[in-house]
Amino acid sequence: MSDYVLAIDQGTTSSRAIVFDRSGRVVSVGQQEHEQFMPQPGWVEHDAMQIWQHVQEVIGTALGRADLTGHDIAAVGITNQRETAVVWDRRTGLPVHRAIVWQDTRTQDIVDRLAADGGTDRFAPITGLPLASYFSASKIAWILEHVPGARERAEAGELLFGTTDSWVLWNLTGGPEGGVHVTDVTNASRTLLMDLRTLAWREDLLEAFGIPAAMMPEIRSSSEVYGVAETSSLLRGTPIAGILGDQQSATFGQAAFSAGESKNTYGTGCFLIFQTGEEIVHSANGLITTVAFQLGDGPAHYALEGSIAVTGSLIQWLRDQLGLIRSAPEVEQLARTVPDSGGVYFVPAFSGLFAPYWRPDARGAIVGLTRYSNRGHIARAALEAVAFQTRDVLDAVNADAGVPLTELRVDGGMVANEALMQFQADLLGVPVVRPEVTETTALGAAYAAGLAVGFWSGLDELRGKWREDRRWEPALDPAERERRVRAWRKAVTKSMDWVD
Ligand code: G3P
């Protein structure tokens, strides 16, 4: 009898494997960070082979720490950083280029070229997305344009494309010896190539980006058996039965299954997802439309999403690029050395600005500096930027939904930061609520996999597992709150139209 489900979370900074028990609690974790390559301003790359190596290692660590074998695992779920594009040779299994990461902005000229004919929203009615370098399509196009011989090989059916869910699944199910080349609807909805209604690749969009259909994975639901593990000696024969892009996965792990339910995840970036049920809603306020999940042959569920590119990665930047702190948690201590940001505002537009602004030309800006400003103020302004950006997105959600959200469910690494969560509640003017299990990203994929093999009975059972851990009530005077939001928005305007 298998009493556990294993989730692989292939994220932007690390790969993790987490074992969950039937109650949805974490039993053990394996984790490894991978290298971030930034060869030029705006470029961010990953080594897909290193990622695959790490995935195998963390599976071993997670199973080993709990003293389990593959026989104890009923199913495996995969969740992943979305949009990041891997192109590899189907015979050798070797990538033809480093993976181009979602934060990478090198493809802006490809995007501009396409936007010149019909504007940045020309594909939005079909895909739910604006034309932006964030999504996979222009990244695939860049690889085909820049790697010698890649286009011919792709046209001959020799190359495969996948987001990292597909890359991990293909390798886990056999690699060059019969690996399954599949992605799920949530990941496919982030490529700019899928029709939200039919859940199929669009030939005209593939053509617009010059991408041969032969390299695209098959689109399947988020919860079904795609294949069994072949290459991992530990998991051999175990079904892989769930795939969800990480933000949709966190929403699923938060048991936010129904229209009107939402969550905000504080990771490398911040992603607020608002479920709209079976209805496709197009935003009038800078949000994108995405697939939330599809279980087997059931209907697809959709969501509005506010994507913020830089939040947790800003703290990493303070650590790695500025040397202001030695470890990420230290930022809270440093921020506490000052009572407020001293009038300093930090707009971390490192990949331009995503939702709700969608301004690729924006660049990072620190404004309001005086001789009085010190390290504490910078640290505090960086943390506050996370909360201000979430407020911008929440305003857009409220405007689109027509009814304001009454509380915000949160998860992700940064929700351990008490000062940030209090400031977030203060800025939103609604309570911020953290669940007991904050590993919701991995939990969602585990849920999807467990549902497919009958390990859990259905959404009602999963809903019953959600438990509140902590709640932060807003405490800031509303007039002061709005004054600060106005100042933040002024700072945002300073980050735009930057040309050096
Ligand atoms: O869209 C990008 C997102 O999926 C990345 O998530 O948690 O790896 O920052 P994360």
C-alpha cells in the first residue's frame, strides 16, 4: 500500500522534491539551488542538464530522509517555473542552448516586430496574454534564430521544445528512449501559442513566431497519468499523474478551486491568481487570463493573474549583487533598524514592469534618497516594494471583479517575514491569511497527481485539509495608506521611459 505522494517543484532558483502524506502534510524535502547565468544585461539562463541532475538528486534526498522507496509513492506530480524555454535534441537528449528563463528580456525586438503589426494586444483575445518577452514563444523563436542549424533541425522533427515540466517529464519517462513529450494546459497557456478556448496550439500563432509544430509537446490535462518513471531507479514504475505551472499549483494547494477564490505567492516574483471558474474573463486593467487547472477530461477552469517579476529576487539581488546582507532572512533585521523607509521608494523593474503596467522599457529605480538615507532604509524600501506591487495588482483584480476581495490568502518563502506580512495587510486594507502548510506550490501538484490515481477522493476532501495558521489585520490609518500608495505610484512613473 502506497501512503505518500511525491511532488517535484522545479522552480526558478532551485529544484525540490517533497513527500506528502494523506493528510497533505510535508513528510520530507530535498532541495538544490541551480546556477543563474546572466551573461548580458537582461539575459537570464539556466543549464537544463544541471536542473535534470538536481531533480534526480532531490528525489533521492526526499525519499532517503523519510526512509521510503518508490513502492511507498502512489504517484508523482510535477510543478515548475513557467514560461522558461528548453529546446533539446530528441535523439541525444542534449539541450541546443541554455534554457531562456521567464525573466529574460532579450527577445524584446522579436516582440516589437510582431507588435508593430496590430499592437501588443493582438493575440490577447485568443491567448489571454499581451505580447511580451515574458512568455515562451519569443524565447523559442530566439533559439531557432540564433543557434546555427536549429531551425532546419526543428523543421526535420529533430528538436523538441518544453517548459521545465516537459523537460523533467520527458527525462523521467525515458529520455531519448521513449520519453513522453507532454505538457499540461496551465503551462501551455503561458506560451502565447495556445488557444484558451480549444486548449490546442494555434497554427497561425506558431507561424507568426516561426515555430514548427513538430517541436511542440502534446497538451494534456493537469491531472491524469502521463506515463511511468523509467530512468529514476528509485521511482521506477511509479505513475506521473499531475502537472501544474507553479502559480496554478499554489492556487490548487491553497484549495482555491472556485470562482472568486484567490491567492498570492511570494517567490522569486509575486503572482496573484483570482479564479473565474469555467468562464474566460479578459481583463480591462492589465491582468492576464490563464488556465487555472483541468482535471482529466473535465472542463478547464480559468483565472485572472497579476504577475510581478521581481520580489524575492530583489532580496537576492541585495545579497548577491550589492552585498548589503549576507543571507536573505537578514533583510528583515536590517529593515527593522529603521522605523520607516525614510521617504525612499524602490521600484525593482529589473525585467521591465509586468502587471498591471506591462512596460518593458521600465528600469529599476530608487527614489527619494537624501543624505539621511542608510542601508536600513534601502532594505525597508525593498521589502515594501513587494507589498506595493501586490497592492497595484490587487487594485486591478478588484476593478476587474467588480467586488473587492475581503482577504488575501498568501504562501511562498517570504510569508515567513512577519514585518512584510503586516505591512502587506496595512497597504491592502484587508486581512492577509497564511495557511498551516505553506508549501502550497508542491502540494497542488501532489493533489493533482493524487486525484488522478484515486489517492484522494475529490476536491471536497482536499478543501477540508486547508487550515489557517496566522492572520494579519490592517492597522495603518487609511489616509496614510493612500498617501504612501500615491508616492509609490509616482516612483513607478520615474522608472518608466528610461533610456540611457
Ligand atoms: O511565471 C514565472 C513563475 O512561474 C516563477 O515562479 O516561484 O519560480 O518564482 P517562481
